Amino acid sequence: MTGSLIIAGLGPGSGVMVTPEVSDALAQASDVVGYIPYVTRVAERPGLTLHPSDNRVEIDRSRHALDMASHGRNVVVVSSGDPGVFAMASAVFEAVEAGPPEWRDLDIRVLPGITAMLAASARAGAPLGHDFCAINLSDNLKPWSVIEKRLRLAAEADFVMAFYNPRSRSRPDGFARTLDILKDACGDARPVIFARAVSTSEEEIRIVPLTECTPEMADMRTMVLVGSSTTRIIERDGLPIVYTPRSAKP
């Protein structure tokens, strides 16, 4: 029996941001595997079995999907945004590397999606118009010391920074420490974009100077984009336009 495993990105929230390629894969799937909130975004239909699971069980979820694919099922593992950005693609390949040899011969494909960083940037203008980096502020899978080192080096390099998973109930202090580091390292009022629930009915975009940012402005549904020293604001009625010029001067 020959099955398949597709790792697909569902985009930031709105159905219109799901790519046609991903929609086609879901239409042909026998099984959909993923974190509960993401699986609930997939419409039920005859012949499709949904396998929602809790957070922090990525490797178990991956093994389950690989096992079903090895038994002839057409499995889709879903992530929000893009599956290769702090999401399930790496978890699946970690399971493949440590798993039985036959898993390596499965038909495995990764289908990209619109990640929250890009959706948030588009809403604000073009803050990612020059060099940037993305940092996951969760210390569940890496120590805080690594996060702090990367924050300081990114600030020193004057990157625009995109922060995933900035603040949760179980991690209320990390984003406060992040802001303290940036205020100390940058020392200016560069724009910070708080983009919450982008593309959903709860979308909220706030643009705040770094010097005025507070931890409570972010939660787990918020993408935080911190401008570089060259990031500009075009004032106008309503939400201003934020962009980073394509050139940089020494």
C-alpha cells in the first residue's frame, strides 16, 4: 500500500489566504492531523477523518501521521501560517530521521502557506522591505539565554525583527524582558507593529514607538514586528504606512 504525507500551511486565519494547492490537498486527504485549533478550520466531509491533538505533542503527532501514511492513508498534517516556519514540517522530519527506515521512502511534500509575519507586514505596509530576522520568543524548546543572545545580536545588526509567540499565560515575563533588552540596545522610538489575529474578524493593528511599548500589548495571537533604525512611517488619516527602505547606508 502506498500512502502519502503532505505538510500544509493554512495561512494566518482567513480562508481566502489558503492557497489553492493546499485546498486541493485537503480535498484529496483521507486523514488530517494537527493541533486542535487548526484542525477545526478544516471542513468535515465523508471519507475524511480528523485527528486533532493538544499542543506540545508535535513529535507524537508526526509519528501518528507517518504511521498512517505508511499504511496507505493520504495524510495531511496542518499548521497555521507556513508549515516550515516554527511549525510542523521540522517536527515531521525530526520524526522521519529518528524513525524506521521505511518512513524515508514515503511520498512526503511540504506545501507553503502565508505565515503571520508576511500577513502582518502586508497590513502595515512594507516593514520587511530590507534585511530582517524572525525569532520565536517561546523558551519551551530553547533556553532563554539563547533568545537573549539572538535579540542582542539582531539589535546590534540593526535588523527588522519579527517575533512569534511573544507572550502567553505560562510565559508572562519573556516579552517584558524582550522589550527591556530592545529599549536598552536600540535606545530610540522606532516603530513596533502589534498585529493581532490578522485576516480574522478580530484583527487589530497597533503601531507604537518602542519607547512606549508595554508587555500587555501582545499575546499568543499577536505578531510583533520591530522596525530597524531606517524604518519609516508615512502619516495619513487612519493607520499610517510603515516601510523599511530597500537600501541601507553604512
